[in-house]
Amino acid sequence: MNPPEYRFLDRWEVPAAIDRVYDVLARPLDYPTWWGDVFRSAEGDPSPAETSA
């Protein structure tokens, strides 16, 4: 028997230029500074984000 499927789908509309949104979201170590209710702390590689091919 397969477990039930779960999906979390959300769509946000941000009134900002896509480049600015990408710049902010590409720095997850900074999330606690502007989204502290969700992220108390963050860990990871501080190198710049890269897109995958």
C-alpha cells in the first residue's frame, strides 16, 4: 500500500522586478533577517546561488 500523496502548492505574486526577487531568494542565509517568524536561523554554504542546467 502506497502512502497518501501530499503536495504543498503555493503561488506568490510579488510586486517587484524578477531580478530583485531572485537576488533576495538566492540568499537563504539571510532569510531570518526578513522572515524571522519562519526562520529562526539558517545554515549552509554562503557562496552565490547558481542555476542548474
